[in-house]
Amino acid sequence: MARMKFLCDTERCIECNGCVTACKQENEVPWGVNRRRVVTINDGVPGEKSISVACMHCSDAPCMAVCPVDCFYRTEEGVVLHDKDMCIGCGYCFYACPFGAPQFPQAGAFGMRGKMDKCTFCAGGPEKDNSKEEFAKYGSNRLAQGKLPACAEMCSTKALLGGDGDVIADIFRNRALKRGKGSEVWGWGTAYGKPDNPQQQAPKGAKS
Amino acid sequence: MISARKLVVAALVVSAGLAGCGEKEQVIVYQQGKYQGKPDTRPWENEPGASIYTTSKWNKGDKTSWEAALKSRNQNQNEYTRTE
């Protein structure tokens, strides 16, 4: 079974913000809401590292655990989505998320916090697939079109990989072996958990 | 003596007035820890041609073929296979 994940290769990210633009354009995300953003550590210093951050669709999502109205659900492909009709905009998920993914539009009167918005892995939401309602609330549903997230597919250096966890891990492993460095994957331990026994071999044919 | 017409009007007014009492519950009966939002359809349950933007091919309802379509698309992110 496919288990959708994001992986950002810090050796390759050049902080072009192409992923941010692709996400904004694909989903017509309003001003003030950034589903994806690029963070740079030691900006301007030789050896700086950039990373593209959005919802990582965690295996054990903290947002899902803290939501007081239980508006989150996980799809069979492992994508964490939420029902905006149920969201009360309390902001608990924002405090719980280790990646700062949940965003709140503040276009209402007196800067009132609206319903939460976040990366959907371009999988839409609980409305009819590829309908106007789905696009208006959640954005594009590329998975239902047989595509992968726009940010990953648009990445110019292929630093940001998105798709089936096993496939993108294979791509990254091959890459790290060929260049001989930069095998650290930022955020994967936090989002998808660390193995209890790192030396243990995965059973043959099993999926992560 | 009340005419039949008045009786009919009175009956209509009473039935319209009481209609509000029979209103159904509009809030969710909340169960802690359980998603009660709208159900979502699965991506492979769509016809590949359902959206004009579809590029991949799979069989409607066949998850394996959808996964295979996505895996082959995933390889577009692997420049080692693209350049070899």
C-alpha cells in the first residue's frame, strides 16, 4: 500500500521558492496563508542550508490528537486531511504541529481567525473529487488525477520529493550513495517515527 | 357557526405554527475521538477521465493500477533514471 510522504534534500534545495509558488498557484491559496514555505538556516553564511516545509502528513499526527472537534482524518494513502465544515478555528493544531503547518486566514472582521488551512498533499478534502466545492475549500485534488503534489513535481533541483514513501526513499538513497554525503533526512524522525531497533532488517516485501 | 373555510384556515395556521416543533436536530451528535465529518472518496474510485487534467491511466476502482500509475510518475523525480 502506498504511504504518501514528503522528503526534502537539504543538499539540493537552493531556496528558489518554486515549491511555494507552485502550491500557491495550484491551490489558489489566499494571501496570508502559506501552506508551504522555505526555511534557511545560517542564511548568508557559507554552508547555509535551506529546507522546504509543509504538513508532513505524520504517521501519528499531533494535530489529529489535539483537535477538540475531531475534524481530522487519515486517508488510506496516509494523507492527513480535515473537514473545514467542522473546524472551529481554535488553533490547537497550530500549537501541536512540530512543523508549523496549520494556517489560519485572518481576513475576517477584526482579524478574526478563520478555519484552518494546510497542505493537503494535493489530495483535496471531503467533498466530491475535483468539484468546485472541493477546490474552493481545499484546493486541487491531483491524487485523484493520477498526479503527485505540485510542489514536488515543480521542484527545479528535485530537492523536494513527494509520493510513496518507499519510492522516494529509494530515489534519495541512490542519490546519497552516488554523492557520498548528505544522507540525513530532516523531519522524518519527527513525522514518521524512528525505528525501535535501527539495526533490524525490514521483512521482505513489507511496506514502511 | 364556524364556516368550513375558517376551519381550514385555522388548521393551516396551527399546522404551520407547529411545524417548527418538529424540527430535526441540526448539530452533530458528538462522539469523542471519532471523525464525524463528511466521508471522502478514494482517488482510485474516480474514472481517469473524470477530470480534464488527468494524465495518468488506471482502472476505476483498481487501487493497484492507480498506485502503479503514481509510482511511474514518481520516477519523474528521479533524474538518475531520466538521464540514463
